[in-house]
Amino acid sequence: MTKEERAEKAASYKNQGICNCCQSVIMVYEDSIENDPLTLQTAAAGFAAGMGCMESTCGALIGAVLIAGAKTGGTPGTAKYSKQILNLFKEKSGALICKDLKGIGSGKVLCPCGDCVKNAVLALEEVLPTEE
């Protein structure tokens, strides 16, 4: 699967209401991680709407960082990769915080959820490319 296909599939999961943002990112990597995807999906359930509905860190971004950890085996370099993912995501989406992305308080939507999911996958792919 190409990175664009992965990003579109993740957005489709979110837009169809199949998964929350975090789960949507995780589930498109079930073919490339050693961890059980159902366990990861279950663990990611609480990251909806910016970590427990608190509109904090974007759930899609959390999903990308979780997958980075799964793909690197949690090595010390994982934090460096996570920082790179966060920076790329912010460039693509305009913010890291759910309420800012959704425009809550400002009235200006920076990036709709489906696009945040796509951007999280694309940022992850730029930092840790998968086999196509």
C-alpha cells in the first residue's frame, strides 16, 4: 500500500465513523507492525477528541507516534522520530492541539479531522517509510 493509499484509507475510517482519529491511523498499519492491531485499537480508544475528549493533543498524531514506537521497537531513537513526526504534522495541519485544529474558541478551522488523520499518516511515512 502506498503512503497516499494508507492516508486515504485512514481518513475513510474516520470519516465513516468506524474509528476515532487515533484508531484510524493505527488500523492502516496492521499489515506492517508486529503488535496485535486489535490490542492497539482498543488501547487507542481513549484518545478520541484530543485525549479523553479534552481537545488536547490531536488523536491522529498520537496514533502516528504509537505506530512509530511499534515500528522502532521503542528504541531510544523513537523520541527523535516522534519529534520529527510532530514537526511535520504541525507544518501540514497548522497546530498540534485538537481544539486549535478544529477552531474551537477561534472560529477558524485549521484542519478537519479527516485531513488531520491523512496528515498524521503522511508525516509518519516521511519519517519512517514503509515498504510499498
